[in-house]
Amino acid sequence: MPTLKPLGDSALLVNFGNEIDPRLNGRVHALAALIDSAPLAGIRETVPAYATLLVHYDPLALTYSQLADWIRGRLDSVDSAATRVSRRIEVPTRYNGADLEAVAALHHLSAADVIRLHSGREYLVYMMGFTPGFPYMGTLDESINTPRLETPRTLVKAGTVAIAGAQTGIYPLDSPGGWRLIGWTPLTLFDPASESPFLFAPGDTVRFIPMEHGDV
């Protein structure tokens, strides 16, 4: 059963567990969809993560107890609403990242092994965040699970494919970052001028396709 607790004086956290698990993540997004489709007056925003949902509310319009009771009354509907429409997106990737050789050496593998393992499975987009359009995807083959850098870089270029822990992701914008850089894609992940500004959405499945030398 999910647990609910206050977070400050204007947010409530619903916790479904502490794992990177597709089933738990599906329940998070199902609850977010239920709330967003018919929100209680006073709810400002829902923020889904891997296994938690943060609900921001106006404390002048709604008390924590009122919101918690309202959400508990909808938890029984979450499992029946947990199915998401999944798109399959292929990401052409040039595996030339600055950390590719270091990742390989850390795991006593060749760079070719890392490429094969990273591109050899499909990933689920669990959540979006960090910067607009950044997809948090998982999970990596255990043999290439790699910790973040101890000191983040001040600049990672847009389109960079990276890994951290059991996750993989793509930087949509030039930004600082502490993930391990293993490749680059020419795809545009965030276009604020588009009617659909984000390339990815939670529930999508993603496959990285190694690019041949010379591909744009």
C-alpha cells in the first residue's frame, strides 16, 4: 500500500516503493493521470518520479488532511488505470563519448562490449526531469552499471548519451552534468516552438541504434 506524507506546508508525497520497477512506475503515472484528469480545487501540480508522486497544493485552499483523504479514495482505481500507451523510439547513436573508454576499463570490458551491452536492450522512459526533455531510462545491463562522476562537468552538449547507476539518459540541452558520457545522437529532444516540444514521454520504450562511421 502506498504511503503518504507531507513535504513542507504545500506538498504531499505519495510513495509506492523504493525500486526502479516498471510496475511501480506505472502506478505512479496512473495516479498522476487520475489527479490531472479531474483535479481537486487547490491542487497546483503533480510531479511523477520513479516510484513517488509529489502533489503541490495551495495550503490556503486545501489542508493536507483533506488532500490525503481525497488521494486515498482514488488509490483503488490506480491498478486498473496503470496501463500506458507505449511508443517505440529508435535513437541513432554515435558511440564516441568522452567516458566510453573509462567505463569499459572500470568494468574490465572493451569499448565494443559497452556499446553492445548498451545498445542491446530496450529501455523504459520512467520519468522526465533535470532539464526540459531529459528522459530517465532504465535499466542498464548490470555489467555496465556505473556511478556518477565525483565532480560534475560544467558543460555537457545537447544530444549526449550518458549513463549513471542503472540508468541511461540523453541531455536535451547544453547543461552541467555528472553522468558518464558514452555517445551522441543527432535527434532533437526539446523544441519549445513545437506543438509537442518533448521527443520522449514516460512509458515510451527506447532502443539505441549504433551509427556507422560517417553517419550524420
